[in-house]
Amino acid sequence: MFGEIEGTGFEVIDQSFSECIIGHARVERLWSGARWSEGPAWFAAGRYLVWSDIPNNRMMRWDETDGSVSVFRNPSNNANGNTVDRQGRLISCEHLCRRVTRTEHDGSISVLAEHYQGKRYNSPNDVVVRSDGSIWFTDPSYGILTDYEGDTAQSEIDGCHVYRIDPKNKEVTCVASDYVKPNGLAFSADEKHLYIADTGRSHQENGPAHIRKHSVNNTTLGESTIIAECTAGLFDGFRIDNQERIWTSAADGVHCLNSNGKLLGKILIPELVANVCFGGAKLNRLFICGTTSLYSVYLAVNGTQ
């Protein structure tokens, strides 16, 4: 399981990528046995990672202290994206129940968003928390298209949008309604920008397969610019490091982009990658959700939470 894995490695496209990698570091496969791994979230206090195995309707837990893997939650309501809020609580997007939830410190689950203007969401997909406590999430239709990652159903909302949950009154507002399939999202380190992936090409010929960069106006989003088109499949989930490089999933592994979308290099993975997150004591370990497996690699960069 450990050591160098066939089909992995680094591909330097721009010389600056060499500064991001450690020459002797290798990609490790930490665990395998999922159907579609997604939504990794790092819990620093417990030194463990939680991620989703959507079709198997479970969430998994990897423990850094001993390398063990166990089932964190089963059933998980086909949970997809996860993150950790500023109080160390788990925030999850559930396909099956079409909602966003928070796992409290006592293990109970609170529903944060279940309806918008009286209508059920499609299938909340990915989620991030801003420093003011607001929660931002995407709502494509992947969880209602088939029974594989949720339940087949008709959309009740006129499209696939991006939403914000107010931290004080829990009011939900739509902050972007011009996406085909909004997917992964992440704030820049200074929170002046929000990056959002559109994976519309998955079900629409010549549809979008890019990342857009929005300006953030406190509670709303300003103008956006397409900064990168995916050169291998689709950008799905991604995270930002403290130099505002984007580490994003793709069909051939993880792509590293600068803040303007220039492709700097790749971490090659032998299966489709869905999402990533930074973890470890110094946030210099990138955890990678491949289709069936969980991988990691140490980098010469530090991520943001």
C-alpha cells in the first residue's frame, strides 16, 4: 500500500512547479475499496481525515496516528462534499436528502439548508466556510439524475446554482445562477475571491469544463472570469495553498494552477480524481480522493483551511 505506486509521479510543466514538490516524496495509496471517493475533510485536533464514498452510502475515516481506516458514518445519505467549520464541526452535502447538514460536537446532526423558496435543492455537492461563519455551497443535479448517488427525481429548482447560508439568521441566498453544473469551490487565502468549477460538460456536449474566479463583495459575488479550461476530463473539487495556487482534481490526477489559471504541473494518479484537501500538522500533506482509493503526498507548500 505504501511507497511509490505505479502510474503516479510529478509532471513539471512550468519550472515554478519544481518549487512545490519534494524531490524524494512519493504518492502513497493509503486505502482502497470505494466506488466513488469524494469530499475529504481534515480534522486537525483528532489527526484524522473524513471522506465520502457516495455510491456505497457511507463516510470513511483515516487515522493519521496509526494508518487505520474505519467507517465514520453508515448510512451517510449519499454524502458528497464535506468541510470543517471554524468551530471544528463537520459540514456535509447530502445527495439523498438534498440538504446541507452540520454534525455537532455531541454527534447530533443539524439541518442547515433543505429548501430554497419552498423548493427542495437538487443535490448539494460541495461546501466551504468563510471566516465570518457563512457557508457557501453548490447545487448541481448529479444526485437526482440516477439512483447511483442518490434517488432519481425531477428538479424543483429552475437550474443549478450556488448559495450562501448566513451565519446569524441561517437565511439562504442564491449568489450565482449562471452555472450549468456548479461543482467544487474554494476561497482565496484573503477571501477576496471565490473560485468555482463548472462541470457542465459531463452531461452537455461542448458544455463548460472550467474554473471561474469571482470577486467577493461581503455577502454577494461580483463579476467572474474564466481562468482555466480543463485539459483532462473535468475540474471537480479543489483547494488553494497560501500562495493562491489551485490544486484541482482532473481525469489524470491533480493539476496545479496559479491564481490566473496557468497550468504549472501535475500529480499523476492512476485513476480519476474527484477531490483533494490539505492536512497534516503543517497543512503540507495533500490528500487525494481517487475513484476507488485515498492517496496522499507531502508537498513543499502549505494549504489553507
